Amino acid sequence: METQLNKVDNNAATVKFSEPRGFGTTLRSDLKETFFPDDPFSRFRNEENPFRRAKKAVKYFVPIFDWLPNYNLRLFRMDLIAGLTITSLAIPQGISYAKLANIPAIVGLYSSFVPPLIYAVFGDSKHLAVGTVAACSLLISETIGKVASPLSEPTLYLHLVFTAAFVTGVFQSLIGFLRLGVLVDFLSHSTITGFMGGTAVIICCQQLKGFLGLKHFTTKTNVVSVVQAIANNRHEWKWESALVGTIFLIFLQFTRYIKQKRPHLFWVSAMSPMVVVIVGCVFAYLIHGAEHGIQTVGDLKKGINPLTFHYLNFDPKYLPAVLKAGIVTGFVALAEGIAIGRSFAIMNNLQVDGNKEMIAFGFMNIIGSFTSCYLTTGPFSKTAVNYNAGAKTAMSNVIMSVFMAMTLLFLAPLFSHTPLVALSAIIMSAMIGLINYDEAIHLFKVDKFDFTICMVGFFGVAFISMDIGLMLSVGLGLLRALLYVARPATCKLGKVENATIYRDTEQYPGSTVVPGIIVLQLGSPIYFANCNYIRERILRWIRDEQANSNSGDAIEHVLLDLTGVTTIDATGIETLIEIHRSLFAQHIQMTIVNPRLRVMEKFIQSHFVDKIGKENFYLSVEAAVDACKFSLHMSKQNGNVSTEQPVVIDGAV
């Protein structure tokens, strides 16, 4: 700090400041690393050898070059088992979620081939498994379905889905390169909990179409419309389909129960969707399921992903819906993928760079949109299986991709007999686990406002629409953040009994205060949005203190502890000057305690220090209180109330 606090003797009452030197140029250069400790480019700029600098840059932006040189056979064996396990989950999930998005089932399989390869190169997480997710699949269907029907215009609809994936990729890459990961933080934990719960409810309701073997259904996603569609088409209900679906669902839930009771048997739950698909295929083939109302997936052709970059459609007529689908699903996919990657990294004492993850997600969605894939991210179910199967590196994604390619080349037609009711059971089983009742109860106990945000997201998604429910929940969260900003916490400090520290008098009722002195602590940045509140709050503290004073001592010193004030703007500085003037007119002296680096810089640059007086800045509350006590003592000895600046003591008291 260029304007430094001189070292204070134990008995000293004030802290003096040396004159400012070189603010605006020298200071900024010297403190660059202090201000930007997380700048990833600093490591490259500080490297003298250009070749080593370039090598480090490549390793940073392409993480595979960091871990691949140290890869060995032991790691490969672990990743091979994990890759094979998640492939068994990716096949039924890919077909199921493609059905949820109203796109051909083969596209769901395509989406587990190319994107995992891209993530293995650019991704930063060792455990995250790439795949499609139910919430984004349904959100895409809902948004794109408003401008193109998947039934009457299937080709146009599919091209717009690919275009939305491209928009998602560009959006994710941009915020990764621009290091704007903070945007994802606006999707709070309570918002995601409510959104995923509401999405799970409407997805489960929609799967009743496949469960009951319905041919006609609504395109709307809210619960009321879905229930009405089921009731209105009750003449199409097929008891055979419902019976098969119920058996599959009970089996899937039983395997989930086994996993919860015996975590080491996670593979039972992981393999169960594939078992359901295989058994369903054999059953439908043997009994000629179509004759009994059991619909199947239909034709699945062999072959790996065809190129589709020339199918991208940027027609202005459809562009608003495409942009909306791409950006909204991009936010949701980033929030889920990054949160999951970080969660599993923490379990192994590792770190995941959120900005690198955004770039990796962006690249895999851009390239995916060119190769017949729709939106992909890191789903929780697949990542949990990957982690429990013992994955050690992103090579498990490569192995999954290889097995998926073999499936596409040789086995895809075998899955054409998959009953739709089996896929509905798989989706419903996965969605039931997303309705987190325990977390909602926890939010209610801990924070009622968080619970409200969660419920708004849940009911908004379930009964209005997914995008409106999400926006309502995010908006309520932003409103709460604005309230925190505009109404920062302030508290009165007192000296804790048998200690030398000062703490909140409400939290420590036994703490003592000095008559004539009030110590106030400000706990947030001071700027235009909260200046009026802070001024009114400080003056109210003083009025209340004077009104409640039993000894009749008037307040003569107000100490503002700025330890928690991380920054201040010009309006904030002017507010403090106004407070100083107002207090001075009442014969009250304002004192500043422990301003932080950036705050002190602005105080000096704005000449606030000169207006208040250097002698009224202190390093600690204790030193400031001692000085004010001495000033009060001298005033009483002189027999009058001092209206001058507090006495400055250099050396011992």
C-alpha cells in the first residue's frame, strides 16, 4: 500500500499516514497482481522463454496435453471399466431424451459420440461424463416447437434444433473466453432445485403418454394441459402398455433402492436402463408389440454422425426462438455441468476451472451441431456412475465415445424394437430422483426466502412454462440480491468482556460501550445504491443511542469501522463527507477505522483524508477508542465540550 499506515506503538492512540506517492500510474502497476490474483494469463506473460510460455498456454487451454503424457496402463484399466459402464447408460438415455426432445432417436446416440471426444480434449474435470439431459431436451422441444412442428415439419424442426445447439456453443464459448462465469452464479442453488423439481414433475406427466400408449397428445408442457390431454384421450389408453411400463418402473426403482442401501452395488442401477431396453426389445419382438398397443422406436440406421453444418437455419423468421432456446438451455446446461464437475472434484481435493469448462462445453456443442448432435452437458446421473465406476481421467469419455461408435456402426438397428413405454419408464425413474423433497424442507428451515425462490421456480415451471418459471425464480433471486445491496448490514460494536476485541452488541449482549462514544461497523461496499440508507442508518443509531443513554452523556465521537467495506464509489465518498458535516454541526467527531486498500486509495485521490484529517484514521477500533477516551477526559478536565478535532497523541498516552 503506497499510502501506508505507520507502525503504531502499543500505547499509541493514532496512526499517521505518509504522503501519497505516484497514485494513478505507479501504484496501479505495482499492485496489479494484488488486484488480479486469478488472472490466468499472468503465468504466461511472466515466463521469459517464449517456447515455454507457449507450451504452458497450450496446456492451460488444452488440458489433455497436461495429463496425457503421464497416462499409464493402470489408469487406462480404471477408465475402461468406467467408460463401458457409462456407455450402457448412455444408450438408453440417448434414445429416451431424444424422444423427449421430439427428435429422431438416432440423434440421441449421435450426441454421445462426438461431444465426449471434444470434452476429453478441452475439459478440465476428470470425472464429468458428457451426455444429453432431460430438462434441456424438454426446454428445446417446448421453445422450438412453437415455431416448427416436429410432426408436420420434422426436417425444419430438426435443423432448428441443430441451430440452437450451435447458438448454445457460441454463447458458452464466449462467456468462457470473456471470463464471465459469474453470470451462471445468478442461477442459485434454490433456483436450480425448484427448476429441476418442476421439470421432473412435468416430464413424468408427459411420460404418461408412452405409459398409456396414447397417439394424440398436447404440445404444451404445463401440468394442467398434460392432465387434460390424458383425460380427453382416455379412449386411447392401452392396459397392456401400462402394465409393461409399471413392471419396468418398479424394476428400475428397485435397483435405485439397492444402490442407496449398498453404494458399492452402483453398477446394478447403472446397468438397469440397458437391461430394460434389451428385455423390452426382445419382448416387443417376440409378441409383436404393435399388435397389442405397445409402440416401438422404429427404424434406426447404421452409421456414424453425418455432417450437418449446412443444415443450420438462421432464417429471421425462426431466429428469435432459436436464440431463446440456445441461450436459456446454455445457461441451464452450464449451471448443471459446472456445479456437478466441481462437486466431484471437491471429493478428491481437486479444482475445476469454470471458465475452461465453459469453453469446453461451447466447443463440444458447436462441433456437435455440425455432426448431427443436439445440446450436451455433464448430467448428474452419468457423472455419478462414471465417478463410482472409478474413472480417473477424461479418457473414460473417449472410451464411451469409441463404444458408442461401435454401437452406431453395428448394433443400432437392434434397438429399433425398443418399446416407447420402456423409454418412458427410464425417464420417469430418472426424474423421480430429481424431485428433492429433503432439500426443499432444508431450505424452509434455514432460509424462508430461499424456500420461496425454490417454490416459485417449482410451481412456475410445473404450472406455467419452463422458461417463465425459470425467469420468475431468477428474478426473485436478483430482487433479493438488490435488497442486500441497497440495505447493507450495519451494527453497533462493544468491547467483549475479558477481551480486547470489539463485536456486535446484539450478538454479545455482555459487551461494554464507552459513554459518549459509539462504534458502528459497515459490512458492505458503499456506493450510490445504498448511500442514503447508510447515512440514515448512522444518524438513526446516533439518535437512538442518545435517546437511550441512561447517564445523559451526549455522543461526541462516532467511529466507523470500514473493515468490511471492500470498495467505495464517488457517491459513497460524498455521503461520508455529508455525514461528517452533519455530525460536526452537532459537535460530534467522525473517525474512520481500518479502511481497506482500495477504499484508502480513493480516500486519498478524492482528498477525503484531507477533509476529515489524517489524525482521524486509525488502524484498530481499540486504538481509536483509546484516543477518543483521552479526548473526552481532556474535555472534562477543561470543563467544556470540545468542538475541535480530537487530540492527537504521538507516543505514549
